Amino acid sequence: MFGLLRLVRGFCGLIVGMNILGLLLLPSRLQLPGGVTELPALVFGKTIALIVFGALFFALRNLINWMHAKKHGTPHPALVKKWAL
């Protein structure tokens, strides 16, 4: 169960990283025809995805630690750091 939750957490972290990279690369879309009209929608969509998957990433850490503490009495040893998968 912990492995599956950690896998889902890793997937959420991957999506967060891809959205951060995508936000950094958005100004290059200004060179494309029609890029100016698409830019606000892309920024909005990537920002919403970043917020949702970022919240899931940190919420899953708390859930995994809570479940592990309930079962074994201590938080999950691999999730000591906030960014650990």
C-alpha cells in the first residue's frame, strides 16, 4: 500500500516539475503566430495544474506518514525530508 501511494506521489511530483518547466518555457511561444492569444489560457491551465498536483504531492506525504505511524508507531523513514519520494 505504501509503495502504491509513493508511486502516485512520485507521479504528482513529476507533473509539478513538468508544469514548472512549462511555465518557464511559455515566453518562447510568443514567437509563434497566435501565441499571444493562447498565452493567458496556457498560463492559467498550467498554474491550476501546478496548484492541484502540488497540493496532492504534499498531502500524500502527510497521508503516508500518518498511515505508517498508525501501523508502526513512527513516521515513514524514507519521507523525513519534505521533498523525498
